[in-house]
Amino acid sequence: MHKQDNLIDGVKLNRESKILLIYFAVIVIWWLVLYLQNIRYETVNYLYQFAFGLIPLLGGISGIIKSKKWGGLKSKVGSALFYISLGLVTWGIGQMMWSVLYNIILKVEVPYPSLADIGYVLSWPLWAVGIIKLSHATGARFSLIRFKGKVFLFVIPIILVLFSYYFLVVVARGGLLTDISGGYLKVFFDLAYPTGDVVILTLAVLIYGLSFNYLGGKFKLPIIILLLGFVVNYFVDFSFSYVTTAETYYNGHWVDLLFPTAMMLIAFGVNSFDTKT
């Protein structure tokens, strides 16, 4: 196995990872100020949206550069990092459209659904491809032939989809889509976001759980952080759909701390893959 495809080595905190950690700390402090001062509908809230959008945008660009050091698309790990990083970039573009185009220029408080969703949605297939590529490097694909792998693959997504449907439709809307406030497009995205995340989350957990025996129980820290990012991303997308339906969302809401947290974990994960380790 070439060094580029070795996922068991240790990890060192490189320059990119340190920068991400420092910047994320700034974002957390910024959010705390907004929360403690109960600042909701001011320009500083819009600027906060822009600021945390730089995490996936710049972190993704850095990850693409990092993927080249692993052999780019010719390497299993390199191609995984490339697609996951590109997904970060498209998500970041969506966030730039949310904050700059809608919040700052058009003065739209909550542009959902909007053109910004194009950037967010494009991240799904890119992350899915990246995770599948990563599964090729960890050996998770081979464990799917086992019965427990097949059960896990189908049961867990069904449970998560039913969970999302119950809270987003039955609880938040009071019944089987009887409340279509915000229009049918919002209803579609309310269900599409957590459902799409379920696919990503399932693939991510499969890598962690079903490739455990193949790697002897040893994982490189960036993989664990990366998978954790997708877990957080599911819950934050679900929470966002819920609070916008309940009409309690505002820029700087607590879900706007979870969004940069999820993006930070994913960006940190891909940028922590260091060929020098």
C-alpha cells in the first residue's frame, strides 16, 4: 500500500489546521457576543453569516490543494479529499449568496428557499462521492457483503428519515403536510435537506463502523473528525428546517453556531491529512 493510501498513520496539527482552529474560536466568540447581547436583526448578524461562510469556502480550497499532495484524483485518498473539499466550496458559495446577495444587498432577512440553496445542495453529491472514495481506501466496501452491513445500510436511514418526517411534518406542521407555509418549495427543502444528509451520514458511519475490523480498530484522527462533521451537519440541517418552520429562526440563531461547527469539523478533517505524518 502506498503512503498516499495509508489511513492508519498518526497525525500532527499542521498549519492549515491551526489556522482553522483559531478562526473558529473567533467565530464562537462572535456568536457568544450576539447571543449574550440578544442582537438579532442588525448588520453585525449579516456580517457574522459572511464570516462563518469563509470556513467551508477557504477550508475547501485549502483541502483541494492538499488533495494534490496525496496524488490528486489518481489516489484514493487524494480523490476523496478533492470531492469532499469541493463540496465544502459549493456550500461556502451558497453561504456567500445567503449573506452577501440576500442579507446585505437585497436586505432579505431569511432567504429560504433561494438561489443560495443551489450551493448547499450541490455539496451533497460531492460529499457522497468523496465518502465513497474514502470507503475504498478504508475497506468498508468489502464489509457490505455481510448481512449486518446490509441491515445497517437500510435500517438506519429509514429510522432517521422517519424521525425527520415526524418532527418536520407531524410536529412542526401539525399533520401530513396540512401546513404549507412558505410554499411547496420550502416543504421540499425541509424534507430534502435532512434526507440528503441521511445518505451522507449513513455512508460516513459505514466507513467508521464497518471497516473497523479491517483497520484493526485504529483510525487516523482526521477521519473521525471528518465523520463527526457529517453527523453534526445532519442535526443542524434538521434543526434549521424545524426552526424556520416554527418561524423562530433569525440570523445568529443557535443553529448558526452549529453550521460553522459542522463545516469546521469537515474542513479540519480534510486539512489534517498530512503526507509528512
